[in-house]
Amino acid sequence: MIKSTSSFSMTKGEVQVNLLVNSAPRPSFVRIQEMGMETTKNNVKSNQVLKKKTRRRRRMKKSNLLQDISLSDNLRQEYGQSDTNHMHRLSTLSLVDERSDDIVVISSGAVKTMNEVDHSSGISNRSIVRAPVCDIEKKLLILDINGLLADIVSPPPKGLASDKRIAGRAIFKRPFYLDFLKFCFEHFEVGVWSSRSKRIVERVLDYLMGDMKHKLLFCWDLSHCTATGFRTLENRHKTLVFKELRRIWEKHDPSLPWEKGIYNESNTLLLDDSPYKALLNPAHTAVFPHPYTFQRGSDTSLGPGGDLRVYLEGLAAAENIQEFIEQEPFGQSPINESSASWPFYLRVLSTVYSVDTTNVTNMTCNSSVLR
């Protein structure tokens, strides 16, 4: 919490001195010479008082400045040197608050006068509520878990030790995944979206991320996916679901820490090893790396110089995600009418959305066509 620092042209004591001087009876011209010596003494004494108060005021400002610098340093230590945009916001808010005692910044980032703030809340009108959680200048990266950060195997393979057992599942951590996560948090705003149950997702993330989990903007599970009633082609025991990005763009979950409309097709990337999960999304808003399996012990894709990491470095610097992916495809191809499995997914789509298959046979599937 940053407290405002008030700036006054005169202290209360100075105002009182000024009022006394101005309200005193003015001597006639004849008596000016007689009072000259006394007036001079009074002026000297008043000047000494003013100088002392000026020095005191400067010391107070210096103390406040040191406190602001200390706060800035603490924030850098907590969030890291990469969060320069957060620090810029905070310094801007401090400058705004110095200009007027009546200015206060609310959680949405809007600036209001204290007369516009609800005093019944019990919050001091001098306080500044923390800045928005997300950095809108960074693109939104949505990570899957299984096949990207780790290999989750059920039932556990016999005769092979895994890194961890969670709810009867063997967890094999992907090489360089921690370093990769640090890279992602530095260059993107990051969320996690898994098609597994909330219970499993929370336990796996606790193990893989630890305290780093608190840097996530959100953590979604199976309950946020779109059900189809079908099973996947790869595993008849696994339910087939979609991850609709419009749920994020339209902020279906009010707890998402940004304003509706901040994220869209141009600045959001879904990273998932299952191309079918993105069938309802606009083209070129997802990348499908080849899935990681624990048999690939020498995998370096997430490490420095790894193919996925280098690709994301370029994407983070791009102006538009869709244009970048269209010009620089990566990983598995998206599912469309040219895919061998297209008839199956067309049947899924026609069942879920009651789409006439004759109208979509020759199209590349995306959400704008289906609705």
C-alpha cells in the first residue's frame, strides 16, 4: 500500500505568521523612521523562523522520498527486475498523488477525486489500492500441464521409478521445465488450463510449481472446458473436451484479474499438445508442440536454445500473435478439413452445435463459423 504525500506551499505555522503580519495595524508615514529599527529586528526574527521551517519541510520531503525509494526496491525484490512496467505504474501513481490531496487511484486503475470515492467503505481516501494484477503490455500465454511441463502416466509404468506419485498417477518432470516457467513469467502473463479434474490439477501444480504457482493469473481445470459427450480417438477412456478461448476473452469467470476486452485473438496464445482442443477457436491462436513422454530423457525443447523456447521468444516480441503463427507455424498441424480425422471431428461438432455438415465440409473449423 502506498500512502500519499501531501505538498503545501505554506505550513500552518507560516500561515499564522503571515496572518499576524498582515493583520497588524500599519504605522503612519511619520512613525516609520521611529519603528525602523524594531521592524528590522522583527523581520530578521521572522526570516529565521521561516528558514527553520523550510529546512524542516525539506527534511520531511527527503524522508518521504527515501521511503518511496525503499518501497520501490522492495517491490523489485518481490516481483523481479523484469516487472519494469509495474514499477513505472507505481511511480506514475506516486506523482499523481503528490499533485493533489484529493486524488486517489482505485483498483481498476481509474483516477477519482476523494469526493467520488465511497467513504462508507472505511478505507482512507489517501490510500492507493494496488495496481491491476496483470500487465496488459504482455501477451497472455495459456499453458497445458500434461505433455508440456510433465508426463502424467496412469497407471504408473511397472519397474520404473517416477519423480512423484499423485492419486495413483506417475509424474515425470520434463527437463528444464522450471527454467522454462521462469522464462514464461518474464515474457508473458501466464495462466494454466488443464482438462483434468480440479483435485488433480491443484496437487500436480503444487508439486511442479510450488510458490511459483501464485504468479499465475488463473488456473482452470476440466470444469471450464466445453464437454462433447465423445471419447478421444487416442484413448477411449478419455473424454473429449474443447478449450474455448472466448470464455477468457469474454471473461466468463468474473474473478479473472483483468477488464473484459483486454485479451483477444491478437494477444492470446494457447499452448497445448492436443490440437483438437482448439477446434472452436479462431485460427492461429494456438500452438501444438509434440507431446513430451518420459521415454524422451534427453529432451531439451524447454531449455535455453530449445526449439519451443526460441519460438516463444520470437512470438513474445511480435506485434500480433495470429500473424506470427500464420507466418511461422510450429509443432503439430491444426485439425481442419484436410486432416484424416476430420470426418470424426465434424461429427462431434455437428452433434455439439447442431451444425449442418453440408455447410461445413469445405471450411476450416473455427468458432466464428460455428456460431
